[in-house]
Amino acid sequence: MRMMSWCAPSIIFLFGVASVLPAQDKPRARNLGVPFDGTPGPWNAITDVRGVEVGDSTLISGDSVRTGVTAILPRGKRNNDAVFAGWFSQNGDGEMTGTTWIEESGFLDGPIMITNTHSVGVVRDAVIAWQVKTGRKPKTNTYGESFWSLPVVAETYDGRLNDVNGFHVKPQHVFEALEGAQSGRAPEGSVGGGTGMVCYGFKGGIGTASRVVGSYTVAALVQCNCGARQQLLVTGAPVGREIPESTPRAGDPALDRADLGSIIIVVATDAPLLPHQLKRLARRATMGLARTGSTSGNGSGDIFIAFSTANPDAANAAGTVDLKMLPNNQISGLFSATVEATEEAIINALLAAETMTGADDLKVTALPHDRLREVLRKYNRLNP
Amino acid sequence: MRMMSWCAPSIIFLFGVASVLPAQDKPRARNLGVPFDGTPGPWNAITDVRGVEVGDSTLISGDSVRTGVTAILPRGKRNNDAVFAGWFSQNGDGEMTGTTWIEESGFLDGPIMITNTHSVGVVRDAVIAWQVKTGRKPKTNTYGESFWSLPVVAETYDGRLNDVNGFHVKPQHVFEALEGAQSGRAPEGSVGGGTGMVCYGFKGGIGTASRVVGSYTVAALVQCNCGARQQLLVTGAPVGREIPESTPRAGDPALDRADLGSIIIVVATDAPLLPHQLKRLARRATMGLARTGSTSGNGSGDIFIAFSTANPDAANAAGTVDLKMLPNNQISGLFSATVEATEEAIINALLAAETMTGADDLKVTALPHDRLREVLRKYNRLNP
Amino acid sequence: MRMMSWCAPSIIFLFGVASVLPAQDKPRARNLGVPFDGTPGPWNAITDVRGVEVGDSTLISGDSVRTGVTAILPRGKRNNDAVFAGWFSQNGDGEMTGTTWIEESGFLDGPIMITNTHSVGVVRDAVIAWQVKTGRKPKTNTYGESFWSLPVVAETYDGRLNDVNGFHVKPQHVFEALEGAQSGRAPEGSVGGGTGMVCYGFKGGIGTASRVVGSYTVAALVQCNCGARQQLLVTGAPVGREIPESTPRAGDPALDRADLGSIIIVVATDAPLLPHQLKRLARRATMGLARTGSTSGNGSGDIFIAFSTANPDAANAAGTVDLKMLPNNQISGLFSATVEATEEAIINALLAAETMTGADDLKVTALPHDRLREVLRKYNRLNP
Amino acid sequence: MRMMSWCAPSIIFLFGVASVLPAQDKPRARNLGVPFDGTPGPWNAITDVRGVEVGDSTLISGDSVRTGVTAILPRGKRNNDAVFAGWFSQNGDGEMTGTTWIEESGFLDGPIMITNTHSVGVVRDAVIAWQVKTGRKPKTNTYGESFWSLPVVAETYDGRLNDVNGFHVKPQHVFEALEGAQSGRAPEGSVGGGTGMVCYGFKGGIGTASRVVGSYTVAALVQCNCGARQQLLVTGAPVGREIPESTPRAGDPALDRADLGSIIIVVATDAPLLPHQLKRLARRATMGLARTGSTSGNGSGDIFIAFSTANPDAANAAGTVDLKMLPNNQISGLFSATVEATEEAIINALLAAETMTGADDLKVTALPHDRLREVLRKYNRLNP
């Protein structure tokens, strides 16, 4: 098995050798002229929220291993301070472990991991093993020498392109995604947990985008595996219907349904929001998803989480804790930013992914950039 | 005070004298060529779900009374059988009474009423008085001679056009809306609870639409009071930005905010869905709302309810009850229908309402039909 | 109709003329030797949380008017600053208006009112009228000159002793309860909203208790109308079974069911808890209720709300807000205090209420103090 | 490592050779004269609900391996038909995977597994491997040849007696628990997932009990690891305070806190309840827990699930499904039965467990039967 990790190439990328990262050379949606609203941050990525690091372990091997793990570390891999968080399930045919403690405590205490549906368990326990090994005990559940950990691991199903019942994700891939996490540019497309994903009948995967709202940043990272071709909208234009060709279903009748597939959406902000306010952000991810055409079909695991990197040390246990809160009546701009960043992150995922052939010789085509531009032009929705 | 009820004119309409209903003469969105997806029912209204009746009491009087009450009776005004129901709050700066019992019991037991924010109480108690007077005891909470009632009353805020603190809605208006409820064509625009509403900076109010999905119907009725002008999208086209004129804010700086205003969405179906499935439908209303541009601002009461008229007598108390259930894996079409009907209902509301001047001489302009068509044409989104 | 308000007598009481308050002369549970855990505050009442005021309007008139209104003002009647709050429905056959905004915003913005089931509406709108009249606009929903209000009004059903469909509660009673609210001793038993209530087959009503936990206070106020005689437990002793006499059901077969009746529980604290933490407190009220024997029958509206008077000015809208938070790992003592205060408040309600005859000549007997002591002694549960 | 499975001994037990099951020889609470309410089924166990099978894999080895896995199969190990289910988190410092799909679909589709906190992942993925291997595809998520699985795995923390970070639970133990599952007597005490648990300062673990309500059965199975010694109540008597000796904290100061520890409660019934009704049952588990003294401390994962074995084939996907529903107004007896069975199951767990010495030489003492009887006698709560 060939195991690809983006950490090494990404480091290289930082030195400018972009040519080793062909997938990353593809223009992103904004560069193609898709007329999104709002102002993105410098990376137009979740890493625009200071401190956030993203790492991937990508498994592509033989005919049918097409999977991986993505790690999002709210305060980076060297800082295990917890962050305030909230979550929401728009359609729960999926898994995100650790949510009962988020709901109860208001804290996300550790990384967010995204992988395939049948590897959630191995990733979960491997996160604990990593915490044991590195001493990064959860702050909210450490008592003296003891601690328990309730990792957050989410998934979408890559069983169309990947041998999902081969259980190819191993603890080492989890460690790799965690240890390779970095700030700066975040890989998109068929990487990490997004490796084997299909979205709106095109090749899907990981995508990200950000928005600057006054002095705050809001960003989204998605692992998208949702929707049927004919549903796809791009800034309102019916792109899916206009590009009916190459829908990857002929050889896969069992899955030729519009309502299968899922999306995990991670929303990050540096605005000082409390847990109940972050739940409000998570609920807005639905609206960004809706703008791309999905109606959250029955077989969809559309589960969203939002966290804030503000209020460091909020999980400290001594005395009372001093916090900042953004008042509710200043929050609406962050809502819109969440919707916009989610919408753009999904389109970015589609545009970054490359055509892939996987299990059972299924070939899933990438959204062709030129055709997208044609359609947007037809609907007067292409920026000059 | 002049009090307008649509019951009489509506009856007349059924005999074809449409000219007495000027507001109803206005073409609806579909007739204007807005390219919605899906197939509507005969009335393209919530009343396409057999049994559903809608009644309005409209209060327009003097300079500043612009309010009313809308009643939706799931099985009509002569049938107090309960229906399965579920609800969802996308943003809770609003009120929908009676929801704890819906959540607990799975039943909606009585009508759904919609009015202004400060009249929820009078409407609620008047529903009980009507139930006492007419003997329509709630089936789920009647024990021998005694019963208690937990009416469902929702609201949006009409304090811009209406003297909301004058408390003009009285029990008689509630009785009128209930007793005047009927099947067939459902009035839209500035009627009933929607009388004084503003939506995307245009005159808002009541709107409705329906979809036929196989042998089932799904329909939505909205009381829309949400959104800012620049947010409005119509089938993806940026209509709000293209029609910036006459935004009704100059004289009302306190309310010149994009994030105020609310929407109540009622989803009806005859598909045999259980309460937890109806909650799924309610959650899809968010996606229809999102398609029209809203991001559910902080000051928005975006509260949704869905019910099914299938399974009559499910609230009977003797022995066990026989039910039908549509399997989850056949539900996705109803999800899409909910999204589509919600989207169309909102646009229908905007197109039915007439320009209104109300409290403090505030004038709110109706969405001009010709301008809408121009913009849709510009974005290649106008049906021939 | 004779309308009784406790405000005047309560003032007198503060000067020591306790004899004008016969109901209040009855010893409370703790004075009778019931062996509760924990340390109560000075009043052993919700008013031990500094700032909290309670007011009642009690309607007792003729043969069948036995109802009223109770107002709990978190920061007193002259201070309309909002408080952080959370709520929980253990069994939702009841009403508490205003909860969607509490859930969304994290704030309780105004008083908590408790009345009978069929008067929730009049109380709700009258709270708004009071806010209009006195200028106490909700801080979370005021924009310039405009505001909207989403009052919190809860209920239990007094239709056994009261002519509940006579709609005897009027706005003036609401104003009276609000304006008469005070700190210090809080009336218990058949007062305010609790006037016509029946609890465990004895006369029920309003009860309260408090606990001191370190530097914080936690307190509960209940309006109890729940449970069947045979269920009643007092500090673990099967008091209900041991006192089977005078169960008030013979003349009321329709209501001779163990599973009807409700309880509203209001939990107050001065500990700096965030909204999601207050929801945790609200959820503990179930455990205090369980200790008194209830199993939350189907026909029960067991709805709980918790608020914190810490963090004044948290609802301010300018800039960011500075807050204090008690860490989760110091919260468990407050959980136990909530359970204990709830349990004691229920028993206090039973012991304060006097035997009452009401509608249809139904007579509901008060829990006899001497018999209670006998039973506790039998089970070795009586303090010396 | 010595690995103990109860499947073989349990089979022997069915032939009467009880002497090989020393732990099972211990009298259960009811046999000791604890005066519980209600009528249990033949086994006084979750297996009284026809079809339910329970299996355990118990790992006791060396000085510090004290852990295991418990499997509850709603329709037995040979039947993968899904069951209606609902869940509730009273305090979410714990994990129960698979709950978003239960909430969304209304179905529990596969077994419920309980293990230690840090082995949830391995158990989860091993359940999928077992489903792959045995062809027991989830009915709700199978499309043609493909399926995805969202196993339900819950946990409590055994890190006091067990080397929890040694990750000793392996897939083979999961298979063993599943394949060894049976009807009839269900092992209690230090078995399966309950092996290393501590409850109210005594040795805890697995316990079960049932109630017959008319023609239906309601039963509970708990994995109890919650509470502090001084909190323990047994049918109202303050047993914990009366037996202060041997509280296992001296050598473990970091965990000497009343508010740590957790309880998983599984409620089963054959009554035809819909998903929203089963959630109501799950919520009553809190009340049974409360009767044993817990106040659900901050560090507690008190997560409950309820399922109904009625309505076989409800997860079929063709056409509409015929269902039976027990009306809400007949459900209250099931609520009380849930409370009672939960309470008794916890006490059964305490009485079945044997004193255990584990990691770091910690010795946790079993609740002494004779001392319990003494205390109950003192409080007049011992059946003759």
C-alpha cells in the first residue's frame, strides 16, 4: 500500500515547490470567477482562524484503497487547551463521536478527526493512544494522574471508491494526520478523510474557505460526499443539470440514488462565542449546504460542529474563569459568514479534486473547470 | 376599525367572481415565469393536502392598525382529530406556543394560529374559548368531562407597520379566522397574521405552495417577515441587489438592520409520517428559506412545524392503534418537496402583497412584478 | 370576587405581625423534623438568591374561583436586566412560553409567570402591557424605540378546584403579582398560581427552599400539581401509602388517575453559570421531583427553568461583554443542591397549603402535619 | 491474560449446575428483602423482554486487567431486524455512539455494546467487522450490495481498577460477547463491560431487573459506575451513610470525588412504542437513578437508551409499513416500570459484584449483604 501524507509535500510547498502538489495547483472557485459574497482571509481556509492546524493522511493504494484521515486541531497540535464548541445534526445518518460531552460541557477537548464510516472506531481509540503517548490529556476530564477522553471523530462513506470493509485506516495514519497538522494552506480535494468521496456526482472530498467579518474570522472546512448531480447549484446557477455527462452511476446501480452521501462541516471562528452561540453557527452550515442544492436526503449524515479559539484557558478548573462574549446582536454577520464560507468550501472541494478510479473500477469525474465557467457565464454569474 | 375577513370573498371566488379579490388577481410566481422545480398540486397551496383549511382575519384600520390572525386547521374546522406533528426552531427569537406537547406526545391537537408577536396570548386563550364553546376538546388531553388545551400559536413582529402595542387583535378575530377557514384557494399577501409584515425589504405576509410527490402531497404556508433587501434570491438570481430602490428604512433607522424579522413555516403532508419523521420535514424548511437568501439573523424567529393528515384516529386512547408509516428510505422526495414548496411560498407571499402604508407613515413597497421578470431574464432564469 | 394578594400581609410580616398570615404560621418541613440534606439560606426560599423577588395574586371567590398568578422576577421588579437561563422539559404536557428564545439567546429577559393552564395567554400579553406601561423593555429585543417581548409564562391545571374555563385571571392580577413582588419570605401553599393545585392527592401549590453551597446559593420554587397519593415519598419514607385517607377522587372519577397533574420548577442561583450550565441545573430538577415519588406521568407538564443572577449587564450590546464562569468541575455541588432544594420545596408546598373546597364541591385535604411525623417516625426518618 | 466469558457457564447454569457460577449464587436484592414496588418477570432481567439476548466477554488478568464487553441484542444474535428506539443524555460526560442515527431514523439497527471508555472505538469497528463477516447488514442502511453501519457503543470508565490505557479489549472479545449472547438469566456484577466498575464506593458493574405491566414487560440493564458512598439510597434508606467503612479512596486521591463515574442504562420493552415514546422511557431512567441517590455529577456519563421489540419488520423499505402504537394515555404504567426496574437493576448490580482488587492495588469492596439488611431493618424497609 502506498500511503500519501500531505505533511511532507506541504512543507515543501512552503518553500515554493508547488509543482510537487499538482492537485493544489488547480485554481480555486474564487480564482475561476465564481461570484461569492464576502471577504475571505489570507488563505481562504480554516487556517485563517489563528491557531487552527489541519493535517491529512491519505491512503491510495492498489485498485481499491481510497481513504484517509483528516485532523483539525483548534489550537494546533502542541496545545491541548479546550475550546468552546457546539454541534448540530441536520440529518443524522452518520456519526460524530464525542458530541454528548460537547453538548454537556460546552467544550471541544481535543482534535476533530474525519475519516470513512467504518474507520471511526480505530481513529477514536488512536486519538486516545496519541493523547496518552504525548501527554496531551483532555483538560476537562483530567483528575490528578487519571483522565478519560471522548474524542470527536466524524465520517462520510467512501464505500463506492474505497474498500471500506477492508478497514485500511490504522492508528499510524491517525498519528500521521495529527503530527503533520499545520497552519497555512490546507490541502483540498481527494486528501485525508476526503480521499474517496463523491459529491453531486463529481469527485468530492475536502474543501475550505473563510470570511473576515470586522475583526473576526469565520471559516469552514467540509468533507463532502453528498448530493446528486442534478441538484448542484453554484451561486444559484443550475450547474448540475447543465453538466449531466459522466455521472458515475452506470456501474453502481445500488447507489444510484440522489439521497445518499453525507457532509461533515467544521466551522471555526476567533470571535468570542459561548457554546450556545456556537451551536447557532453550526445550525447555519445547513444554509450554506442548501445553497449548493442539497436537500439532506435520508441517507445523509449531515453533521456540523463549530468552535471558537477565543477564551483560552476557559477550561481551567480553579476559581472562576474570566470570559469574553460577543453579544447576540452582533452575531448576525458571523451567521452570514458561516453560510458563505460553507458554500464556498463545498465548491472548492469539487474544484480541487481530481478524477479518480477506485473499487469495482468505478470512475468518478472531477467537475471540469471550463464547463463550470461556461455554465456560470450562461447564467450571468461569472465574475470577469 | 375596519376588519377584513377573507372568508366571504373567498366563497365568492369559488363561484368565479375573482374580481372582488383584487389582491388575488395578481399572478403568482409560477405564472410570472419563475422557474421552480417540481410539480404543484391543483391549488399550489397548503389546501392541496386534503382536509386542510385556512382562515384569516385581517385588521386594517386607520393609520396604524395593520395586523390579523391566520388559522390553519389540519383536518378542517369541523374535525378535531389530532394529527402527528414535529417542529424545529432554526432561530428562536420568536414564539410558537404548544411545542413542548408536540415534542412529547407527537401530536398537534387543534389548529395552528399565526398572529403578531404581542397578540399571541389573546389568540391562545381565545382558541381555548372556542374549543369550550364548540365542544372541540383536544383528544390528547380530555379525561371525562375535563380537558386542558395547549394551543399552538406562532407570530412574527409587525411593529413597523402596525401599532403592535395597541393589542388590536381580539378573541372575535380568532373566532372569525377559525370559523371562516376553508379548503380551496388560500389567500396570500397582506392577509391574516401576515397583514403587517415586511420581507426582504418588500411587503411580505402569507404565501403558500405545494408539491406532488408520487401519491403524496407536501405543502408549505409561510408568514414571512424576514430578511434584508440585498439578501433576496429568487431561484438563485440576486433579485434583492438588482432592485435596491424603495427599501423602506429611511424613516425607521432603529430597524434598519438586516438581521431582524422572522418567518413561520407550516409544512403539511398527507404522507403517513411519524412524529420523528415530521421533525425531519420541519428541519428542511430551513433549506427552502436559505434558497431565498436569508441567513436567519439573530433577531429572527424562524420556527417551523410539520404535520401529517394521514393516520386518522391515531390519538384514540383505547387498545392499541393501527398506523401506517412511510419508510425512511422513501422520504427523501418529501424532503426536496418541502424545500421547494417553502421557497415558492415565500416568493408567492412577496408577489401577492400590495404596497402598504402603516404606522409612522412607513410605506413598504410590493415587489414589482415587472422588475422581478427583468432580473430573472438578466440571469437567464425566466421561464418562457 | 375576593382577590387576595400577599404583598400587603408580607410587608406586615416583615414587621413581625406574623399572626395576620395564618397560612404562613404553619411550620415548614424542616421545622417538623423532616431530615433533609444540606444547608438552606436564611429564608430557605428562592429569595435567598439576592435580587430575586416573588409576587402573587390569589383569586379565591365564590364556590369555584380558585386560581391566581405567581411572578418570579430574577433581579426584582425595578431591574429589567436579563439573566442567563436554561430550561428542560421532563414531560411536556404543559406550557412554558418564551423557551425558544431562552434556548437560542441564553437569556431570560423578563419575569417568570406561573398561572393556570387556560390563562397563560392573558398573563403573557399582560406582561407585555406591563413592560410597555413601565418602560421595562426587554434588553435582548430592543432596537431603538421598538422592542418585542417573548414573556415566559408557565402553568399547571387547576380545573379540579377552579372554574378554569371561566377565564378569571385578568391583566390586573398580573400587574398585581408583578408590582407586589418582593424579596424576603415567599408565600407558600394555596397562593398565586398555586391556589387551586392538588399534589399527591393532597392540597398542593407553591413551595420553595434553598441551599447554600460554598459562596453560592441555589434555590427552587415549585408550583406543584403532580402525582398520585400512593406515590408520595418524603425523604424516602412511603408517606402516601401510609396516609391513604381522604384522597380527593370519589367525586371526580374522570380525574382519578395517577398520571395527571404537573409541576413547574424554577431554579435560581447566584453562581456564575452560562446558559448551557443552567440547562444542566434545570435537568437536575427531575431528580428532586423523583425523590418525592413522581414518575412524570403522561398527562404531566413537568417543565423546569434555571437562571443565574450573576453576570449583570451580560445582555449589553456594545463591544464584547466580560463574564465570569464557574468551571464545570466545580458545578456538582450545585447539582446536588438543586435536587435537594427541589425535593424540599415540594414538601414545603404540601405542608403550607390548607384544605380547600372548590368547584363541584371537591374537597382537597391538606397533608396533616401530625400524620406526616408519625409516618416519618415509623421509618426512623424524623429528626429529633 | 485469562479471558472469561459467561456464555459457557451460563449454558451450564441452564442445566442447573449453579455451583460453577459463584457470583450468580449471591442472592439478588429482592431475595434479600429489599421492598421494591411492582411485579418482575420470570428472570427479573432484560431478557424477560422476549427476544432480547445478552452476552459478555470478561477480561480479568494479572494485576490490572479488569475490563470487558457486554452485548445486548434486541432481537437476538440471529435476527438483525431493527427496533424502534430513543435515547437521552442526563449528563453527557460519556459516549454512546450511533445516537444521531437513532434520533434521526427512530431505529436502533444492531446490538448495543457497553465497554470501557477507551475501548469504544475498537468495539465499534469490530461490530461492523462482525456484521460484514456474518452478513448481518443493518436494514436501515443497506442499498443493494453496499451498506454502512453506525454501531451503538457506550461506556463507563474503569480506569481505577483497570489498565484502561493498555487497550486490552480486542475484536475477538466483541465477537465473543455477540456470539455468546443468550436469553434467560443475564449475568450480573463484575462481568462484561461492568467488570472494573465502582458504584457508590462499592464494587459495581452490570445489573438488571424487569417489570410486568399488564400484557407488557419493561426491563432495564445497567452498567453502573456512578455515585459516592454517602449518596447511596436503597428504597429510600440512607444505606451509604450507614455503611461508611471501606470506601475505596485512600490510595486514589485523584479520584476521591463524589461526582465522577457514570451509568449506562438500557431500557427494553415489548410494548408497541414509537421512537418519540421510547425517548420518554429513556428519560425516566433518570428517575430510577435518582432514587438510588445520584445527582448526576459533572464527571458522569449518564446516557440512556430505550427500545421496543414490537413492530417487527418496521424497517422494511417497500410500500408503507403497518405499525401498532400504544396510546400515550396508556403509557404511564410503563414510565413507572422503567423507574422501578432501573432502581432495582442498580441495586442488583451492587449485590452481585464481588470485592475486587485491581490496578495500583486498589481494592473495592462489595456491598455486604448482611449490612444492607441491617440498615434496611433500621429504617423499617426490610421485607419479612
